[in-house]
Amino acid sequence: MTETYLDAKIEDQTALVEGLPEGVPVKFWDAEKKEIKVDALMKSYKELEKKLSRMMPIPESDADRVRLHKMLGCPDTPEGYEVTLSNEFLDVDPELNARLHGKGFTSAQVQEVYDLAGERLVPLILEMAAEFQAEREIERLVEAFGGVTKWQEISRQLQEYGRKVLPAPALEGMACSYDGVMALYRMMQKDGKIPSARADGEVGDVSDEKSLRKMMQDPRYWRDRNPAFIAKVSAGFEKLYSGR
């Protein structure tokens, strides 16, 4: 049977060295002279001392901590950080740099903080801002056209009109902003396709010219230029005089 490493017999070399003092490694013992090898011992001690000197001591005071941070690469002041901005929406923040400097961040670590902000935080903030802007512009459209119900009806008509006269990408682009929707509304009016601003027969309640003239004095007509209100007045005149 082949002998394995597990079967190998290892002799205790220390026991074989005659006169070796207890606790003295074999490499430091001169068996012929029966004495310790002082030169070898000193050489080993110096190498150990040099190795220990390269090790970082545990800071015991604020001064020790500052020295340790400096050894690791932290600049003397926060102004010493050289940050490269990878995103146009970011800027160097002196207050943030001061806080990071107080924690002993190196230049490389501070750069990583800004890089992570550009990669993760900026896209998230832009997405939130876009959602907020969209909600705000929808609110403006609802207000401009006289309420949720009326806006829903007009938006349906605008979509039908837009699909007929515009390429899909152009319609999508216009429908993603308040100004685009209003431009589409004006296009529809110019083509003679005046959207109904009512969902409940409200325009039909205007039955005489006096009422229409009174509506024209309303600030929504002459000051705010409310599209739904103007359309209501126009539709009223059209209905009133269409038979004449």
C-alpha cells in the first residue's frame, strides 16, 4: 500500500538537537558551539521591527486620527478634493465635501460618492420631476377646458382628430405637453372641427345673443382666453345664427 501524507512520520527536530534550551527555535541554536546564534537572532528581530513599523497604529487621539486619514489619502482640507462631474445636473457641494472630509474620506472615495449620485440619484430625481410636471400639466388642461368631465370628452375628440391628420410619433410628441395639446386643439379649430366643450348639453343652454355677449365680458373669454369657454361662445353663435 502506498504511503500517504497522512501516514508520514515526522520527527521532532527540537528533541534531536542536543542541549537546545527550552523555547529557543532550532534556527537560532548553534549545535557545535552549544550557544544561541546572536547574529541570526538580531537579524530576525530587525526584520520584525521593520515590518511592525509599516503597520498602521490604532489612533489614540484626534491628532493620530488625522495622521491616519492623511496616510490613507485624505487631503488636508475639503478644498483638496478634485471631483470630476460626470453629470450636467450635479455640482460640487462644499458642505457635503466638508462632511466627507470629517469622516476621513479619500479623494477616490469622494469621487465614488459623486459617481454614484450621477448613476443612481439623478435619473430617479428626473423621473420624479417628469411625473410631477405631467400631473401639473394635466391639471392645467383640466382647468383650461372646464373640468374633468369636459376634458375627458375633448381629449377623446383630440385623439381621434390627431390620429387622422398626424403621424403617430408626431401625435405622441404633441400629446405629452400642455403646449402640444393646445397646439393640437388650435389645429382642430382651424380645420373647422371645433371640439365640443360640453358633456352634458351645457352649450345648448345659451339661447340668445344677449347671453352670448354677456359671456364675452367674462374674464375667461377676454383675459384668460380659456379654450373651452371660447369654444362655448363660438358654438353658441354658430347655433344661434346657423339658421339665418
